Amino acid sequence: MPQPLLVLTSLPDLAVAQALARALVQQQLAACVNILPAVQSVYRWQGALEDAQEVALVIKTIEARYAELELAIKLAHPYELPEIIALPIVGGLPAYLAWIAAETRKDINI
């Protein structure tokens, strides 16, 4: 079975997050994207302490599609340096993990 991944990113607002989530699923780069609105982010950027309301995305994909997924996020993302973090899924319901793999195959037609 392909290696499933969780990919995390955050965006400035819900409209941008929804558009990116739909694009990733339509392109079969993600099986599912969870949109978590109203995330409070505190971070240091260019020497200044920042405090921002953001929308977080939790993206389910497979390792074989990661490079394309990362590029798609970077091209659509409004931030100069977008958060893109990939975490391996080391366990889970086998049928769900198989579904992630099936939905991110390049050869399926929607």
C-alpha cells in the first residue's frame, strides 16, 4: 500500500482555503481536506512577533503525490513562505488508508 501522509498548511481566510481544498481534491492530489476555521497563529516573521487569525487545512494524500501537492499549494498560496508540513501516517483504519490511496491515483476519472 502507498505511504499515506497528512499535510498541514494554513491560509489567511476561508474563501482561499475552500478554493485550495477543492482544487486539490479535484486534481486528485488529495483524497480529503479538512478545513479548520478560526485558528489563532502566533509566530515570529522577519524579526517581529505576529498574531494572526488563519484557516488551517489538514490534507490526506500519499507520498507519491506529495511533490505535485506541494507545488500546487505553493502556486496557489498567497503567503511569501507558506507552511507546508508533511507527516507520515503510521497507522489507521486499513479501509480508510486504502481509500486515500484510491482517491489520489492519477488514473481515475472524475
